[in-house]
Amino acid sequence: MPPSPPVSETSASETSTSESSTPETPLPEAGGKPGRRAGFLAGCRPATRRIHAPILDLAASRGHLNPRGLGRARAFSDLGSLGQSSVGFETLADYAAADEAGRAPYGGAEYGIVQSPEADAVGRKFAAMHGGAGAVVCASGLAAIATVLDAFAPKLVLIPDGIYFPAWRYMSETGRAELLTYPAGASGAEVGALIREAGRRAAPADTMLYLEAPGSGTFEIPDIAGIVEAAARAGLRTVMDNTWASHVRFRPLDHGIAIAIQATTKHEGGYGDTPSGIAVARHEPDLARLRRQLRISGHGAVSPQTCTRLFHRVDGTQARLDRHAASAATLMQWFEGQAFATDILSPARPASPWHARFTQYFGAGNGLFTVVFDEALPAERVHAFVDALLLFRVAESWGGHVSLVLPVHPRRDPALLPKGAMFRFHAGLEEADDLVADLAQAARAAF
Ligand SMILES: *Cc1c(COP(=O)(O)O)cnc(C)c1O
């Protein structure tokens, strides 16, 4: 059997199927980074070794952080459909009825490209977890965002300046909606003023109020209740990217938000191998529009294996999030004692200006935080520190079992941002003391 992830997954079917062995990893050269990583792992605890030992050399794994088999992918590929495009009907009348409804009697849509029965099952599960009328599943978190924007085709969208950058890029490069920006940590009054400004430019039915909390990379938290109240008074549709919190920490629909979006690529899949996104609608008519949009765009063609994996993994989200958050707290404490770190951005820290709202809305955090490095340090020293890390892999995305690090470049007025280089860390599911030891060895090497 391949090594199992340190936080158990809940599906019996996942563990009962035999799997092929993990691929052979060529023995790394002693002098290079893979060799140093192998040596470092020899002193780490089993949970950390299980996560990293199969992937010592990123070139050999072609950059993948999951060996084949970890995450139990194989168990499904032999059992589930590989994704059927055609859905068959015995009579023309049956087909006509399904085509009209956009639903097949077997589950899923009348055409497999629109939504599979597996995606349907995931959608039902997420809708139940969020208290929504239903949900659609898309091939990525960004595709879910695009689906929501395209489905409602607003002429004007109010967005936070800390919005997930690719979402902003989608909105601005498609150019279909005018964008009005509010501060990521805005009060209800500030957004209320912007809503009045929006009212002079577009009708309420053509205006969308888009929330994301906390802000990507820098973690500001807006006055969600005040903003939603202002939007409701003006009759605007509200949408929230809830990827950071996941349904475990925050349920947007409970707070009056019409559509919740989650990049299930992140926390809900949990092992970096479920590229997908979900949009949960509070009301039936909105759900119908989202479903219709999948028919129009084809963005609902998600691998059934991904859906099946997600369906089971989501049950372990809370346990994993709690562990990510606890490890992040340990790592932040270590950074607090380092002269090279001038600030640590995380609303989970009592010192954060966003901590009161964090407590009000989320109660607990996740594995993410951003370290601000002393602006007096030359960039090469900071880069040397990051490059010397052996367990923290330089990679996009987050929310998985592997700890990650990535530079943060907020596209905002630099005057409003901390001075000094910023790097976002994600605490994975390794043992926290191994991660601290990794940080310490990198600091010794670089500073
Ligand atoms: C990652 C992310 C997304 C997009 O998810 P993908 O599956 O990577 O497309 C959207 N919003 C937030 C806040 C994210 O962090």
C-alpha cells in the first residue's frame, strides 16, 4: 500500500481498493537540493516523511506534489465512469423532456458535458452544507467565478481591492462590466457610499456586489454584515468568494448573500488534486441561471473522478483546517521571534487590526499567513531564505497537505501596503516542529 495521508479520509470505498505502488523516485544527488531534502527528511517525524519522501526531486516528478496513488486517485479510476459525454434515452419524448429540463432522469444533465451525475452529487452535498437551493460544479475555482459573472451578466460590479487577482483579470479583460473598487477591509458605510455612486451608473438589477474575505494575500476583513445590509437595501445581488473560509468557517448564505463560491481546488479537496470550483445559490431562480450558464459555456465538464474524490474528501475539511490553523499558529510564533520578519499578516493574530471581525465571522483560521521581511534586507537574502527551504515548496494554490510559499504582489497603491518583501506561507499537514526546523535551517543558511 502507498503511504496514507496523515489526516484520515472518511470513505471506506477509498481504502478498500488495492492500488498500484508509488512510482520509483530516482535517488537524488547528495549535493543538490533534493539530496539536502532527503537528508533533512531523515530527521523528520513519520507524518512529515509520508508527505514529502515520495517527492524529493521536483524535476523527477515533473513538478507534481502528489505521487501517483497518494490521495487514492487510482481507486476511482477503475470504478467510476471516465466521463461520458453522451447520455442515452430510450425515446425521443424522454430526450425532449430531459433537454427541456436540463436534467437527465439518471442524475446530471441531459448531456454529460454540462454536468455529470457525480458533479450533481457534489453539488447536492455542498448545497446542503451551505443551506442553499443547489449548486453547480465547475472545472476550477476561477471557472466557478466566471460562471457566476457570466450567468448574471452585471453591467457594474463592486469588488474589493484585495480580490483574488485572476478574478479581477477575468472581469477586466472580458470588459463586459464596469468595475468599482472598495477597500478590502471596508466598512458598511464606505461600501454604502459606493453603492450610491453605482446607482448613478447602472440599475440595481444590473449591479453585483462581490465580496471576498479575507483579502487575498494580505487578509483584510470587511464589515460583511454592513455591506450585505447596504446591498440588500439597494436591491443588489451579492456574491462571495468563500474559498479562504470554506463552509467550515463561514456560510455566506446564512448572512444573506445570494451566491457562495468556493475554489474546491483548495481546502475541500485538501490534497492539491481536485481542480474544481463550486457556486452555491440560495434561491432556485439563481440556481436555474447558473445551470443554464453551464449549458452555454461548457464550464461544467468536470472530471467525474475529481468529483468523486471531492465528494469524500470534503467530509474531512474541518479536521484538516483545524490542523492547518494550529500549525500556522506555531509557525507565526516562530517568525515573531525573528529579526528579519517585521510583520506577520494574519487575521487570526490578536495583534491584527482585522482580529475582531475575524472572531465575529470566522472564529478560527487556516494555514495561510504572510510574512513581511525587513525592507533593509537585500532581495537576494530573502530569496536565499525561501530557496533554502526544503519542506515548503514554491508553488501556487494552497489548502493541501504540502506546505507552500509564494511571493505576494498586491496590485494596489503601494502607500497602503507594508514596506518590505511579502511572502505567503501555507502550513500543510506535516508535523509543525519539522516545519519550524525547516524554517530555522533556511534562516541559518540565508541570514
Ligand atoms: C485559488 C483561488 C481561486 C481560484 O481557484 P482555482 O481552482 O485555482 O481556479 C479563487 N478564489 C480564491 C480566493 C482562491 O484562493
